[in-house]
Amino acid sequence: MENKQISDRVIERLPKYYRYLKDLCNSQIQRVSSKTISKALNITASQVRQDLSHFGGFGQTGIGYDTEYLKNVMQEILGINKPHVAIVIGGGRIGQALISYKGFADENVFVKAVFDIETEHLKSVTGVEVYNVSSLEEYLSKNHVDIAIISVQKEFAEKLAKRVVDAGVKSIWNFAPIDLNFDGGVVCENINMSESLMRLIYKAHQS
Amino acid sequence: MENKQISDRVIERLPKYYRYLKDLCNSQIQRVSSKTISKALNITASQVRQDLSHFGGFGQTGIGYDTEYLKNVMQEILGINKPHVAIVIGGGRIGQALISYKGFADENVFVKAVFDIETEHLKSVTGVEVYNVSSLEEYLSKNHVDIAIISVQKEFAEKLAKRVVDAGVKSIWNFAPIDLNFDGGVVCENINMSESLMRLIYKAHQS
């Protein structure tokens, strides 16, 4: 499959398709039409057909798409069929909420450790190892980590992300209100709550 | 200002400009060039000039843009110069993290109350009123609420959002892993962490 040719816009929609197909599979629905997907995801049916053709999904007239097949293909394309190890940097409220975030298991992601400048308040957090951030490099030299989740204050985010990148981590999931970008094969997704809130207020004032 | 003509792509960037301009103002920097903005925000300089011209920002050669002026204009366009009242529906870990989220004050948003099906675990949460979700409609009939923040499980999100919309709330900020969309002048921003995580893993596998 020529993934390299898939545009950013299609990639944006890819998780939406996957999530919807998974729901259908969980509900034992074996076939779905582009029209039904279109309605559920608020995407035009012709766009759905075009997008899914990238992933080897070819719906048959009157029969539709095979949900299980398409779900499995997408899982593989997304790379979530294999497990990924994550660490959380910043054990504040958002960091703690992330540690307990149930969606990780769905995406085959496992949070192994949390790092903070103070660790006392994290002693009651279960299921993860707790470390002082001073031992970050030592930990990363001994443990393979796929994803570093950054949930520290804005002013520390860039420096801490750089430390994990320098130590070999290739994926950054950033919750600090600053856009992080790295070169050299390091990928980054920024969840910027503050920007989302501003867009919401803006749209409300325009409507 | 003809805001209606501003494209979604510009709106996406608007909070980034605002945030950057605010940082500059806080650092007492009075002038900034499109080149500097371009570098900081990873947007081409010509795009910066085009975007800012929508907001009455006209940089002068060799002098650049007036940061304070442009920041104030953007604050007004975004609508965050006026206070907004919010409620949180769902007092789980994400809901609690949101209640204590410091960014709200920056955007002039004030969380007044949290609603859940059980309220016992929220007694220690300070600064907000705590209610059983059964009293949602009664609360909304007596209190003006601009923004409802949905942080419940996927299966309850749509129904609860519909309840607040039916009760007159016009802005939904949704953290449940399902895209919510409403007609009739109701605006919605979906923060979909699960999709972001999938995109991150996908990009890592492609790089």
C-alpha cells in the first residue's frame, strides 16, 4: 500500500473511520455502505469512497464494505496492531488524568512510568512506576520508550521534550500549550486545549 | 471587519497568533516582523502577512507589527475580551483536571459548576459548585451558561450534550471520544485524544 501518497487530510480522517468501523464490528455489523459511513461521520459519501480506496476498501454496490476486513487493514496502517510503550512527563492533574485514561488500551499503548520534579504526590498513583525527572536519561538508556507524553507547564515543555528526543524517543504527544516540532524523524502531536477553547468562543461569537 | 469571510484555515491559526502576541507583550516587545512570527509559528512569512491583513494588521517595512495593538484586536475578534461562564459535565479524572486547568483564566472563562451522577468524590474539589446531573435542567433554567464542557464516557456524551443544548447552551467543548455536531447556532469543539494518539502512532510508523 502506498501510504506515502496519502494526504494529511486523509490521515486526519483515518482514526475516525477506524473508530466507527470498530464500533460496527463490536455491534456485529458485518457490512456498511459509504452512505451510512458518510452520515455517521459527517463526510460526503464520495469522499468516503475515495478515502477508503486508499486502504484497499472497495465497497460493492448493494453490499457495501466488509467492516471487519477494513477495520483490520486500518489497524495495521495506523500501526496500533502492535503495542507501544509510553511515559508521562509531568504528574500534575492532566498527567494523572492521562495515566488513568482508558483509551490507551484501545490503541495498544501502555504507560509504564511517570516523571516529575516532585514525586511525593504520585505515590498513590497505581499501575505506573514513579521517578524524579532527574533520572529521565538513565531510565531511557535502560528502557525502550516509543512515546513520551508531555504534560508540564509551557515553559518547561520544550526543554523536557528535547531531553527525551536526545535520548532517542521518536514520538512526542504534547499537552503543554505550545506547539512542539522536531526534525530528524521525530513526530509530534500537539493537543492544544487553549487554542481549541479560543476557537470555540470565536465560533460562538460568529454564529 | 468582515469576519464572515475569514476561512477555517485562518481561524485555526488565529489562536496561535494571539498566544504568540500575548507572549511578546508580556516580554515588553512592542514590534515584531512577519519573519519573526513566521519562524516562531512555523508558518510562511507571506501567509503571516496575508492572515494578519484580515485583522487590520499592516506591518510597516523595517518596523513590523504593533504587538499590543494586534493582540488587542485579536482578543476582541476571538471574543475572549468578555468573560464566559462554563460548567463541566462529568467529574471523572479528565473533568477534575479541567476544573483546575489554569488556561481558563487566560481565556476569560470561569467554571462555575460540575455535574456528575455521583457527587461524593467531588466534595473536595474547590472553587466550583457540585451538582447531581439530575438537576442539570433546573440549574440551566436559573443560571446563564455560555459553555458546557463534556467529559463523560462516549456512550453518554451525545445525550448529555443534547440536554444542555435543549436547555439553551450554545457552545459545547467536548472531550468524549465521539464527534458532536449540532445545528441551530450551536457550536462545538471536539478534543479527541484517541484520534490524536492514533495519528501520532501512524506518523511514527511512516517516518
